[in-house]
Amino acid sequence: VPVKVMYKNEKQVTTYAFLDDGATISLISRTLADTLGMEGTRTKLGLVIVGHQTTSMGAMSTKCSIGALEGRGTLIIHDAEVEVIPDVGVNCTQPDEVEIERYQHLKGINLTNLHIDIPYVTVLLGMNNPEAHEELEVRKGINPGKTPWGKLTPFGWCVTGPLETTDYIHNKTKRGLVNHVEITKDLL
């Protein structure tokens, strides 16, 4: 979902957030933190990824505000606790207007024409910010297991689920994304 991230009410950056209801903490990328001039407490995180591979990395604990873009939603999370890591590791894209219009139940959902400063996912919002995960409206197709769903979140609309992208239609190549990160936090 598109969001604006603010630090100390001095500067704001627009970017994308991934709503991960399987995560217990929230993460932001070093790129976003540097752009906003964020400061915080150094920590060490132990990440457990799918397949139980454990990675240890330095991080920084801090707080920021995360809100909906103007006219897109109503939520602003003040003093959201986040961990700054090199990269949030989420690589996903929103479908374009042509892809959305292929599905009758998604008509009218506009995900384009946004001014985004950092046009990729730099925020992963976990369940330590549960208000971000509320589903205000859900649009399912005639065959819900085979078509994408539109979800209205407090940040605005997002499209999730199976989507036959232009790449799939032409090349019959499926792409998938699996995220599982478990974090152990040690203060330095």
C-alpha cells in the first residue's frame, strides 16, 4: 500500500508498505531511514527465514509516524516502533490499470497516478501495528481462489492474490513470493 513516513515532524517521504500479518514487528529499509535522517538505538537482530536459515544483522530501533497518502485513507500511526535493516526483502509490484480493469470486481480501484518518492517497498508493517491490518472492505471475484481480491485498508486500496500479469499471459511463467521472518532482538 502507498504510505507516507514522517520522522520528528520534520520531513516526510512517500513509499510503499507491505502489510505482513505474519510478522510481529515492523521493519523499514536503511534507504528510507537515511532519507529521513532517522536516529535510534543500535540493536542486533537474528532473522529466521523460510527453511529455518538464521541470519544475524545489525539494526537500529527507532520510532516514526506512518500514514495514508492524502485522499487515499485515514490512518496515521504515531510513534510506530520500527527496526531499521539494510533491506526489508519484499519485492512485489502493484498491478497496473489495464490489469485491474480485466477483473469486473476490481473496477474503480485506482492504484496509479501516485507521486511516490521511493517507488518500491521500504516498509514492512507487522502486527505490532494491528490497526494497519484492518480490512474495511473486501472485493472477491466470482471464483475467489482464482482471481485477485481488492482490499480496502486504512491506508487505501491494495490488490492481493493470484494475478495473471502480462508476463504470465505471454510467457506462462508464474511468480511467487513467500515471506517469513522471525526476529530475535538483542540490545547492544
